[in-house]
Amino acid sequence: MVEKVNPKVIPIRIDEGKGLTPSVGAQLLAPHGQTLDKRGRTLHDLRISVTDRCNFRCTYCMPKEVFDHNYPYLAHQELLSFEEITRLATIFSTLGVEKIRLTGGEPLLRKNLEVLIEMLAKLSTPQGVPLDLTLTTNGSILRKKAAALKAAGLQRLTVSLDGLDDAVFRKMNDVDFPVADVLDGIAAAQEVGFENIKVNMVVKKGTNDHEIVAMAKHFKGSGVILRFIEFMDVGSSNGWNMAEVLPSKEVIAKIHAVFPLEPIDANYSGEVAQRWRYVDGSGEIGVISSVTQTFCHECSRARISTDGQMYLCLFANEGFDFKTMLRSGKSDLEIANAIMNTWSVRDDHYSEIRGSHTANLSTGSRKVEMSYIGG
Ligand code: SAM
Ligand code: SF4
Ligand code: SF4
């Protein structure tokens, strides 16, 4: 068994409410606008991992050889409770966060997740705009859960699916899970009223790149927005290799040759997917080119791991310990202040310097796993 990567945990330096009054958000947002990190980036987007466990063993994320029955998953008491998650999210919402994505591991495996969704769905920005609340799932139990998620107030949904060829997909998820059941989960979500569902396909050259056009054809005109993600070197166990990355521009070329495409504008500044629409008006697709066209310069995302550490980059190897703050009687004001202090010294831009970091892996600098930090 490959050893678990133990991320470095950084205790929070508490700057006792310096310069702040109890109306935290209002004070921090005005009069200077939002706090910027060292590269001038705002905090806009929060990803929360609600479990480090999953019922799939996707080879690019939780390879079986590492995530076997000996793997030290977090114990229940180490997980943030729904109340702790909601408290943190509420504080983040006062600091400029407008979008929350629940992820994991497989988020639908977290017991009573709809209760958490109901709690988070009540949050809004200081201006009173409801937060954009969404979730990424492998779709395996979506048929069972879709109605409860919708009723709880989940606004949007992303489902991961790496191809339509059943043999290829079963091999990629490595637990022999059939394509038909994920498609049925997507259908269930549409039936209960989810619109503009996104489907994420991780493209691995030589493994599922022959499925690109078939996937485009299948979802074209269905209202589902298909997004192709370049295979990334997340974590330290997925055997990443540049030779298996298919640049997004080649994905676009393959589809364009069959179904003509044209580029469209981003929905908002900092959106990671580049958007394209079918010239015949039958919908849009997106590409996320984290390897070949990096977007660190506008990355406005923070991540909360399953056990309450804040990570400032998907490729980080250290987290900031907010669970201890939550469990040691700190006030909202102290926590808000610690978040902004941490954000203000953020300098992460891993994808821009990937080459040198990949070289560092051989010298022992290991990154935290995506299933723990939240994809
Ligand atoms: N289990 C859920 C799922 O698969 O949708 C949510 C968590 S998963 C870590 C979130 C997203 O990250 C998925 O769309 C998955 O395909 C993507 N992902 C995982 N490992 C990846 C990798 N090495 N490169 C690119 N995307 C990856
Ligand atoms: Fe599980 Fe999602 Fe990772 Fe696949 S990508 S192993 S479904 S967490
Ligand atoms: Fe953001 Fe880190 Fe990804 Fe760059 S590498 S876009 S900083 S998460």
C-alpha cells in the first residue's frame, strides 16, 4: 500500500478582531472592496468536501492500489458537522463568497446530505442575494437522491461521466459501474426539475479520447452542458504523466470537425471553463484546460477539506486549521479575520509553475489528494 499523504496543518494566527466590529462582512467589504490575495485575486468561490470516501475508484483520482481497505479514511468525529460547515459557510458569505460547491469524495454518500443543503440554501450575500449552491457527484445514487436534493434547495448539479462506452467507463471507475445507471441518474435529476445540468468528462489520452465525439453527440440538444477536463496531476497517487493529457484545443478540433462550434463569452470573470456553442444552436460545451492553458491569475477559489482545513490551491500540500478554531470557542469575528489574513497572504499559482513542482515530487514534496480536499 502506498502511504497516505499527511498534509501539513498550519495553526491559525488569530489577529484578535483587529480593525473589525461585529458586523464583519460589512466592515471587510467596505470601503475598500473585497480583500485581495498577494496576486490581486478576490475570494469568490468556496468548495466544501463533505466526505473523503467514495464508491468509485477512478484511476485518475482514487486508484485502488492506494485507496484500499487499509487506507486511513477520516473517522466520523474528525468530519466537520453540518452545523460547523454552515457556520463556516455563513462567515465566508460575509467575505465575498457567492458560490458554494459541495464535493468530495462522493458527496451523496454523506448521510442526510439534504439536511446540510437545506441549511446552506438559506445563506445569502451581505447584499441579500442567495448564494449559488451546487454539487458535483458521480451520479451513482442520483436516481435515489435527486428529488430530496431539489426539495432541499440545491440549485445546480454537475455529474461526472467519462464516456458512453460501457467497457471503458467500467474500467475507468474501476468498480465495474455501468454507464446506464449514471445516465439514469441524470434523467432523474432532469425529471425533478434540475436545468442546465453539467456533465464533467476527464479526458485521458489513449484511454477515453475516442469517446469525445460520441459524448458530444449524445448530449447535444439535451440541455446538458458537457465539459471536458484535462487530466490533472492532482494528489500524489494517480500516476499522472503529460503524455496522457489531451490538450483542450484538440478536443475542440475533434468536435468542431463534426459539429461546428464557435467560442462564447464567460458567464462571469474567473469562470474556469472556456465556453463554446454549436453553430446550429443546439447547445454549448466547455473545456477546462488546467494543464495547457492555466488560469491561476484569476483563481478565486478556497477549499475546505472534509476535516475543516482550508486549502488555497487544488495542488497545495498544506492546509490551515479552521476545525480547531471552530471547536475552541472562537467567535465568528475571529474566524472571519483569520480567513482574510490567510487569504491576504495567498500566493498559490501551481499550474503556472507545474514543471518545477512535478520535478519536486521526486524529492518528497507531496500534494494532498483531491478526494480529501474536494475536486
Ligand atoms: N465524486 C464526485 C465526482 O466524481 O463527480 C465529486 C468529487 S470529484 C474529485 C470532482 C471532479 O474532479 C470530478 O468531475 C472528477 O472527474 C474530477 N477529477 C478527479 N480527478 C481528476 C484528475 N486527475 N484530473 C482532472 N479531473 C479530475
Ligand atoms: Fe470518486 Fe469522484 Fe474521485 Fe471518481 S472522481 S474516485 S467518483 S471522488
Ligand atoms: Fe487555482 Fe491552484 Fe488551480 Fe492555479 S493551480 S487555478 S491557483 S487551484
